Amino acid sequence: MKNLKYLTLIFTILLTSVLAFAKPALELSADGLNFGKSTHNFGKIKQNQPVTIEFSFVNNGTKTVIIEDATAECGCTKPEFPPRPIQPGKGGIIKVTFDSKTMGVFTKKITVKLVNDNDPVVLSISGEVVA
């Protein structure tokens, strides 16, 4: 019975330690870079009239963050990102333009890769192109 009490105590201490030092999971964060939102629905947009959205972010971390690349899953979506390092406390935008040539419902993902971070941020846009 004493062994069970000691095992329970040790387990509780270990669990508390892991939870205390674990990095909090933020849905829209990567290495201190926090996005206000990660999705945007344009609703109905006219064919052949490109639309643009700006995803804003802030570096809430303690280290400088560098965006290595921002890529879209097709050529109809063009992301633009700041070429400079983002200092702690500073922010910026990722501008995403969708070329609405093809009619119909769409969802496009934009992958934002940071230097020295294996977990990219995934942004998405959606809507419907109408005549």
C-alpha cells in the first residue's frame, strides 16, 4: 500500500512538471508568430476580378522570426510576405491575392514556413466565383 502511495505521488509530480513546462498550444502560432485569423471567406466574387486579403501577425515571442517562404497550392493564389526579420513585439502582414478566373466554389491553402521551425502555419481562403 505504501508503494502505491509513492507511485501516485511520483506520477503526480511528473505530470505537474510536464504540464508546467509544456509550450502552450496556440492555434494560430508558430515560434512566437501569432496570426489574428488564419482563414478568410470572400463569399461570392466576380469572375476575372482578383481579390486580396491581408493576414496580419505579431511576433509575441522573445526571438526574431524570419519567414522563409509562403507558398500556395496552385498558381491562382499568390502570397506575399515581408522579406525582413520580424523582431519581438513587431508585426506584419501576409498579403494573399486570388485570381478568380475559374468559376465555382474554391478553398486554397497557403503554407507559411519559418526559418528553424518545422511546423508551418497554414492559412486558407475560400469563396465562390460567379459570372
